[in-house]
Amino acid sequence: MRCWWNGALPAPGIRTIRDMRSVLAAPSCRVTDPLYYMYRDLARLEADRRWLTDHRLRYDITVIPPRDLCGEHVKTKGHYHPDNAAGTGYPELYEVLDGTAQFLLQSRPLDDVILVHADTGARVIIPPGYGHITINPSPGVTLVLANLVSTAFESEYGEYESRHGAAYYVMRDGRIIKNRHYPAMPPVRRYTVVRGEGAAGRTSTGPIYSLIGNRGALAFLNEPEKYPDVFTGLLKG
């Protein structure tokens, strides 16, 4: 982990099996804690922290060790982002620092579900109006993710909790099982993000941390309505 962060680390937030039972395919699953770790509001330099604060942004790292959740891949809890003042949902920018990630996205109207595959070095943009979970599909490699996101909102977990997870469960044996607590759903679309390419097909190089200080590159995180082209590649599938 520390090879991806050369500054001081705060105590992480920790997700336990108790936190996750409501969103699991097997809610009675018994595994040892913790399931994953969340390092929030990081900055290597005080100048970086001031810039992030002034621009209502936050840089985080999430560490997800490989786990078997009673037949399901280990995953994050899942949430939606609310709309901003202009009526457009807040997006989020991820980077896979190590390992392989799958992002299971679902639109609020439940008319689109996307399983995004991303290897080390890939960037993934969560588009406005999509809830998402992150999955570590590896049996033996810890997944390390960085993200940049607006600080102007609180994530909304309620629908994932009330519906017992995302619309589909991604199982370790390769099956993708529909969650019975959802209505009829479209089939899962698959999308692979290539390293060196943004989720919208834009060329992007270097770690997302290097974007700190570049307002033009990150303005879409607070004002997504002004940058619709950022999201078109992923949404076209």
C-alpha cells in the first residue's frame, strides 16, 4: 500500500461484515473482518490540500483485499450520488493503482447496467445518474484504488441497502445473478477501459493525483452539466 502513497496516512475507515450484510447475496455469510479499508481526504503537500479544499474536491484511496463472501466477489457497499444545483448528478473519477477492478454501474431509472473492467493504470469515470459498486475479482491480489470526487455532497446508500445490494450479484464462479429485490432489468453491458485511455475514450496519462492543481481537468467533477462529452464513451457502450 505505502508504495502508492509516500505521505502520512490517517487511520482508515473500515467496512466490516456487519456493515455489508444488507447488500450481500448471502446475508448470513460469516467471514472475518475487516473487508476493506478507506483512506479519505489525502494530500501529499499542504498546497495540494489547500487546492483541493478551495475547489471542493477530495482524493481518497481504497484498499480491497481478495475475499470470498460466501460465493460472491468482495465488493464495496454501493451508493448513488445526488444531483448538483444544475440538476445533474455528481460524477467520480477512479484510478486502479494495483490489481484488477470491476465497477458495476446502474442508472437511477434502472434502464442500464454496465460491468466495467479495469486493470492497473486504468481510469474510470462514474457518470452522472449512476450508482456504483467496486468489485475485486482477483482470488489473490489486493485491489488498490484512488479516486477524486466532489466534497459538495454525501453519498446515498439507502437504495442499495433497501434492495439488498446492486441489481446483480457478481459471483466467483463467473455467474452474474439478478437480485430478486429489483424489477425486470436489462442485461448487463460489458465495457473494458484500456490503460492510457479515459472512460470516455480520451487520452490520459499519469496518475490522477497529478491532476491536482489543474482546474480544467477536474472541473467536471463539480459541474458535469458543462462537460457532457466526458461521459459519452462509457454511456454508448
